[in-house]
Amino acid sequence: MNAFKKNRRITASLLLTFLLLQAPGALADELRVAVASNFLLSVKELSREFEKTTAHKVVAISASTGKLFAQIKQGAPFDVLLAADSLRPELLEKEGIGVPGSRFTYAVGRLALWSADTTLFLRNDLQVLNQKNFRYLAIANPKTAPYGKAAEQVLRKKGFWDQLQTRMVRGENISQTFQFLVTGNADIGFIALSQLKRNQKQLKGYSWAVPSEWHDPIRQQAILLKRAKTNKAAQEFLNFLKSDRVQKIIESYGYSPL
């Protein structure tokens, strides 16, 4: 009888363990998202929402799109790339590193000119760049950061690129460019409008949204990477980004509607 009770307890324990393993939390997966630095604040909020509804864990790794692209090609263990352009995701798809058909535009970026210096009044043009009362103009590195490339296009279009070379500082990515301005290491600079939108209450000075037609569209694309082809959490996260509710949140960060 005692042996029977003992076996029954063991059976019940095994059954409970099995049921616990079937619970949503136990089935949750982790996904590693390589995210362009301009979208880091947004992805942090979106990840919290995603984790609440799915119990999947999101780990975000941020850098310039160019650096993330290089790391992915070298075998970095990322599941999803949220780039700040469409070029790198397209290249990953062509090279078989990204899953064919998984690439899509999740946000359209806007470029802004900002200065914390209240004496540098920004009108709706770039005439402030003709002034001599600022030391340095900050932009992200055009070679690795799509927002830096857009800034270069604007400066070339308006005839300032060559003129300002000796007064230009380049951030490794758009986040570092923003920090140059916040810390006073640069007086004025081109950053992502999304960086201003979520920090408006804390920021002083003047800002101006650069007309989109002054540079190539900043189409930010996502792609599922080959190593995560069977990762349910990664696939669900990409579908989550496409939803109308999430798109509204993305727009609230200063991105243009798709």
C-alpha cells in the first residue's frame, strides 16, 4: 500500500511538472534584436508591450546600421535586424543571410536639426549654418549611419558640405551624435526627429524638422535572419511590428506614417 501511494505521488509530481512545462511562460523564447540606435528608445517600449502579451523575452543590441550589418555578416548571434535603411536588409536577403520574403518597412525616419544653444535660433532653413557663432556641427558617420548619410545629402544639396568640413564632428551612430549635442561638445547638429519627440520636456534650445524631400527617404526595414528561421518568438515579433496599434506607437516617436 505504501509503495502504491509512493508511486501515485511520483506520477502526480510528474504530471504537475509536465503541466508547468506547458504553461506560456515555460514555452517562452528569447530573441536577440539588432536595432539601429535611432530606434532604441522605441524598441524598448515596444519590447515591454510584446513581452506582456507573449511572455517572450526581447534582448536589444544597439549600434549603427553599418556596424550591425558587419557583425551579422561575421556571424553575430542576432535573430532580427531592425535597420535604419533598406539597403542592408536587402543585401542580407540577397546573400542568403536574411530569410527571403521576411523583409518589410517598419518605420520611415525624419531628420531634424537641433541646438541646445538658445542663441542659435533655427528658422525654417539652414541659414544658421552661415553664422560664425558656433564651433561644431555634429552629424552621424555617413558611411555607417543612414541618418548621417541623409545629413550629408542635405548639406551637399544646400552647398554647405565642403564649407563646414573643418567644423564638423561625426558620431559613430545617431545616439552618439545626440550625446555630442547634449554634452555641449557640438553646438548644432542633425539628429533623428524621434530623439527629440521623446525628450522634448527635458531639452532646451531650438529644433527644426528637415523637409523629407531634401534627402533620400529613410526607409527603416526589418528582416528575419536565417539562424532564427524557426524561432517562433522572432516571427511573432515581426508580425507585432506590423500591427496598426504598434504602428501608431511608432508614429508617436516622430516617424512618418508608412
